[in-house]
Amino acid sequence: MLKQLGQNAAVQSLLGFVAVAYLRLVRATTRFVVDPPDFREDIGQKLPIIIAMWHGQHLMIHCACPKGMGVSALISKSGDGEINAKILERLGVSPIRGSGGDAAKSRKRGGAAALREMLRRLAQGSSIALTADVPKVSRVAGLGIVTLAQLSGRPIYPVAVVSARRIDMASWDHASIALPFSRGAMVLGDPIAVARDADAGTLEVARLAVEAGLNEAHARAYGLVGGRDPGAAVERPA
């Protein structure tokens, strides 16, 4: 019954409304430290960009976007994705539906069409936000984000937005839900560029750089609020 309710358009719209109201409360009552202090101004001069996030650590990323910055985000076609899409729309972020994974799953999930749409929007000046790790494999970056950078010529920026007061979930992605009236940190990592003529080896180097950049950004962010990254000790695939 709960699954059926979650697929109801009216219920999805209500959940989206409640979630956005909560996120706005958290944003309004959180005292953020920004590292580096001028990073909004810095990326504002380099738009459009590709914003890299980790699954489970992405709920407050919209707080880091400069005012007026056009942003689109990749969202899966799942039922949960429909709710996330409604949340993003209310926050002024344009959703792109589809997700990656291996070749067969990517085709089924609309990954190829989503890649074309992300390239189109980057060409039109909209930045793209997407989780770098593939579904169900936490903290291991996939090739999708570096392929997008290669084909578009746009830089990848690792971003972390965290809160001192939060609920850390026992989920595969170690999701964190920020609580209001807290201290927070926004951290921008160093940009990662991928040449258009990059070969497989170069793409792998870039993929590992995205992983390292996101891990470093989250370590810095949690350090600034006196906490520890809940996903830091996740066991990686062999």
C-alpha cells in the first residue's frame, strides 16, 4: 500500500512540497562557512560547469549554487526519482530523467538520452549537477561524469555541503539528512578537466580524480563542522 501511495501523483506532489519547505527551513537556519570563501564568485566566472556530488550527501547542494545560476540535475526514472524531480523543480533546478550503470541497464534507464540532454543543456549555458557514484555502489565514481566532461569540454567541480546537526541513515549510500538550527560547511574542490581526445587510460585517471576530489571535499567540510564523514569508512569493491 505504501508503495502504491508513493506512486500517486498527488502524494508525490505533497511529499515534494513538504520536503522543499523543510530544506528551506534548514537553509535559513544554518550558519554556513564557505571554503574557499569566494568560491561562488569563482565558479560564477566559469559557467557552465559540471557539479559532482556523492549519493546521500546531495540534499543540500542547491545551497552552494550562486543566485541566478541555471542548474539542471540528473534524476532517475524511479518512483523516488519522481518525488526528487518535484523537489528540484520547486527549488528552481530543472530535472533530467535517466540514470547510468552498465551498458544494458543504462539503455533501460534512459542513460543515453539523458547524456544527450545534459550535453544540450550545457551547450545552452545550464550547469549540470549529478551524483558521481553509480547506483548502489557508494563512493565509487562511474565513467558517466567524466564522459560528460569529455564530450562537453566543461570542467567538473567536486562539491560538498554538510551540517553539524544531522541524521545519518543506515542506507547503502550513508545518506545524511541535515537538521535545522545548525552549523554547516560548503566546500568546493579543485576543477577536473577532461580532454576531448582522452583515451581509456586518461578517462580512468579522471574518474579516480573525481573520487579523490569528492572524498577530500567531504573530509574538509566535515572537519569544518567538527564531525566525521559517515561514508568515509565504506568498504570499496575489490
